[in-house]
Amino acid sequence: MKDPRKNIAKGAFLLTLAGIIAKILSAVYRVPFQNIVGDEGFYVYQQVYPIYGIGMTFSLSGLPNFIGRQIAFQAKLSQRRIFVQRYSLMMLVFAGLCFILTYFGAGILAQAMGDSLLTPVIRSVSFMFLFMPVLMILRGSFQAYQVMLPVALSQIIEQVVRVGVILLAAFHFVNLSAGGRNYYQMGAQAMQGAWLAALAASLVLVWALAQSRSLRRFITWPKPQQQAEKMPYHLRWSYLIKEFLSEGLLLCCFASLLVFFQLVDSFTLYEALIGSGWSDLSAKLAKGVYDRGQPLVQLGMVLAVAFSSSYLPALTRSYIRRQESAFIQNSRLYLRLTTFVSLLVTAGLVSIMPQLNHLLFSDREGSLVLAQYVLMIIFASLVTGLANIYQAQGRSLYVAFSFILGITLKMVVNSLLVSWAGSQGAVWASLLALAAMLTLLYSLLKAKIRCKLGLADLLLRTLPLCLLMLSINYFALTSFEAVFGASRFLDSLAVFLGMGLGLLLTAVYMHQVAVLSEEELLSLPLGRALLKWIKVRKTQ
């Protein structure tokens, strides 16, 4: 007989792996895309991308996870059917409102962004919302029954189709004659990938549903006698709507935190640059260069969070079972790993930023801005980690307060700082907002958890490593450039040299300084080999 716990663990691993692959695909394609269409074309695409990014977070994992948990809580099959019926209607209304806002309000949104030519690009992405109800309900239903393979496949296929359409649009653009090229037409074509990808993912899920007899009998309209039964409180419209707004929508918004920051940039950065006296073209190019930082932060956060995410199920489980000491221990391991990896990833990126910028985006333009931009990895990773601890405790209200604080602060100071410091002012606004969120969440953490984290000690042991990495890589890469020059090919070699030096320095430093415990080391990739090497060296 199969152990259900193994099925749950296998399903969770499959879904986590698919999510990581989808995030990597979502970040990596922007490099060739920017190389093909240039900074002005990248500006057009990135101005509208946050609308897609928020919708994708809602339908990819945020709301499906929430819906799946709610379905699993229903005790009877009849209650599950009623829940799916009512949530399907709610999601139809929600998605319909999103479509109406983005399609019929595209002109208003484009004007608010300061560029009315973005109207057709916004309209192109709006059709994605029409597929949201199918994606959210079916993904949530499969997750409720621990059938994760269709969900994982739909996530990966959605990103593959979208990336394929975007790159095809870019290649079509570059093959046109110079006089026939239109950045906004290219942007609209690239954004067609959003709804085509959603259609492909929907077909995968519908096909999987057709193959599953158990799910087909569950996803059916309730019978009249079932609807006539006395409705439990947790299935009443008022309760469902309240839960959706106070928990489901909140969790999705927090998961899209950096995308909301990007949305604020779309509405304020370009206009603030124009208001400061920048020409139209120079403002677009500056915004395009600024947006190079987004895939770097996205990939950095995948690395920073992925290694510690294995502790999330243990967090929830220990809290539900009222195992306070286990919950505190898991919180400690989770946050310490997140802090350590995010610091190292950020220091590594900053130390090779000019060369990495040239390698990925064909020039070194904006390297100083990008070096500051990737500092968000540290703050955003820690904010996400603390939010996960609060959510495991069922304290979502604190997460909501921090989200409102961060978005409000970003909106208030963004234009002011951009007018004063150009595009790096937008970076400072994001860092300030994230720092305020981090301060709030950390200060509200229960004292018995906060005093056991040992983050101050970890910082004292890790920051010298980061400073050494910055110094050694600066000296090594500056010397390399002085001897060999600075072509794109040579900068690619310099990037690999910097990465190698960073890894070697980390291994040597951790041999000399006890930064992490054995349990923490074993959670890292190659951690077992590193731990074995440290032990062997210390016995010699």
C-alpha cells in the first residue's frame, strides 16, 4: 500500500521544481530579448510586463494554492462541489473585471504611464485574464487531490509557449527593414504570448481533467438537492468573498511584491525623467537599462529562497502540532539560510556587475544602478522569509500591513527620488520600502523567536566574507582588464573568473570560520561535500 505522505512529499517537490523552472524561464528569456530589440524595445515590453506579472502570479501559484487548500478543507463531496461552483463564479467576475480594466481602460493606463502609444500593448496582454478562471480552479482542484503532475506540466508549458512567442516577435522585428520597425507593434506581438500561453496551459489542464474520473465527478455542478441543503457558514457567499479578499488576494499581492514595485516604476519613472528635463528617447533608454536589473533580482531570489524553502512545510506542521521548540528551530534555520545565501549571491553579483552587464546586455551601461538594484535580493528575500513565518502562524494581518506600508512608501518617494537622482532614485525608493517592511516584520516577530534567530552573529561572520569577495574580485577583474582588455568575450571570461574566485574564497573562509551549523550546511548544494572537506582539513 502506498504511503500517502510520500505522495504528498513527491507532489510538493514536483510543484516546487516546476515553479523554479518557470521562474528561471521567466527571467532568462529577457537577456536574448533585450539583445535583439535593444533598450528602447525593452522599455516598451517592461512598461507593460508588470500587468502580466501580477496576473501570472495570481493564476500560476498564488490563487491555485489558496483554492486548493480551501477545497481540501471541505468535509463532504457535496460541499466541495458547491465550493467549486461558487468560486468558479467568483473567479469569472474577478477575471472579467481585470479584463475590462485592462482592455477598455488601456488608453487611460497608457496615459497614466506617460506614453499613449502603449495602448495596444496593454490591450494585447488583457486577453490573458479571460483564461484565469480555468487555470485557477483546475490547478487548485488538482492540488487539493495531490495530483501535481498536470499542474507542474501546465506551469512549464505556459512559460515555454510565452517565451517562444516573445522571441519570435523579437526575431520578426529585427528582420524588418529599419523603416518598417515599430517598437510598440513588436511589444503588442510579444504580449500576445501571454494569452497564447494561458490557452496552452488551459488545454493541458482540461486534457488531464478528462483523463481523471475522480476529478470529473468532483468538478460537476451540484445537484438540486445538494443546493437545497442548509448551507454551512464557510460556504456562504459573504464568508467566501471575505476569505478571498482578506487572505487569497492578500497572499497573491505579497507574492507579487516586486512586480507591484515594477508597476509603480511603470507609472512614475519615465514621467519623472521627462519632468526632470530628459528627452523622450533618453528617458526610454534609461528605463530600459534600469529594467535590466529585474531578471538579475529574479534569478538571485530563486537561488536565495530555493535552498531554504524545504523548511516551509516543517514550519507549518510544527505550528499546527503546537511544537513550539520545533517551530522556533525551523524558523531559525529558514531565516539564517535565507540571509546567508542572499548575502553571498548579492555580493557575488555586485562584484562582477560591470562584466556581467556587458556579457548579458552587450554593454556596461548603468552598471552602478544595477549594482544597487540587486541589493533588493537581500531585503526581498528576508521580507519573504518573515512573511512565510507569519503566514505559518496564521498572522496574515501583519503581512498585509507590511505590504501596504511598502507599496505606499514606494509610491510616495519614487518620483521625488527619480527627479533628484535619475533612475537610481527608483532603486533607492524600492530599497527604502523593503527596509521599512523588513523593520516592521522583524520588530513584530515574537520575542521568543527573535532572540533565538542569531542573525546578528550570522551577519558578523558573513559580512567579512562579502567584503573580501568584493575586494578580491575588484582587484582580480581590474587587473584582468588592464592586461587583456574589455571586449564582450573577455568580459565573459572575467565573469567566470570572478565566480570561481568567489566560490573558492567561500570554501576557504568557511573552513576557517564557523559561519553555519552542520544542519545548515547540509541544506546547501554540495553542502555535504563541503562539510566533509572541512572536517578532513581540521583533522590534519
